Amino acid sequence: MTKSADKMRILITGSRGFMGGSLGRIAAQAGHHLLGVSLSSQPERDWTGRHVRADASCANLVPVICEFKPDAVFHAIGPASVPASFKSPTEDFRIALLTWSHLLDCVRRSGHRPWIFFPSSAAVYGNPSK
């Protein structure tokens, strides 16, 4: 945890996406220190913090993690299309797990031990009967 117990250093992969961007806006409003990682060359629109352009599925994020020293990593990279996941479930699974596995390996090699969050959506549970 950071020196200030109420403020965290949060690294967000997929920071330009729906979940990553939403978390970033909320965390920025709460005064947390943020670092966004995304394929976009543009920094996040609605929150302040640093931005790194990288493909988190294959980029060496070890130096980024070592320099930023996150207390938490929010891994919001992954396929976003439910219809595409039904059309090509193996490809959807491959993309999601490769980026997750690569991130875990980068954190391991960095020597830091942040909390790591891998969110999902309600779509994985299917349509409720009630």
C-alpha cells in the first residue's frame, strides 16, 4: 500500500475501454494515482494520470510496473463482443487468457506484489430465467 493509506497507485490495462475507463474516472475522482495502458496513442479522455501505449498481450510491462509500483492492477483488456464470443469461442478464450497470463508473468518478473483484479461482465452468466 502507498504511504497515504487512502490513496492507491492503480495500473489499468485496457484503460480506454468501457470497464477500464469507468474505473479510471471513479478512481481519479477519489484522488488515486493512475497509470493507463492501452493500444490507443491517445491518453484517457476523462481522467488524469499517466498513459502508456502498449499491447499488453505481448509488451514487456516489467519496466512499467517497476517504475510505477502499483498497489493494484485492474486488468480490463479482453474481447468486448458477446456475439463474437459465440461465433468464435476459442478465439475469444485465447485472447482473454493470453493477455491475462502475460500480465501475471510481467507482475511476477517485476518483483512487485500488487493486488490484481480480472473483472468480467454479467454476460458470462447467461440470461436469467427470472
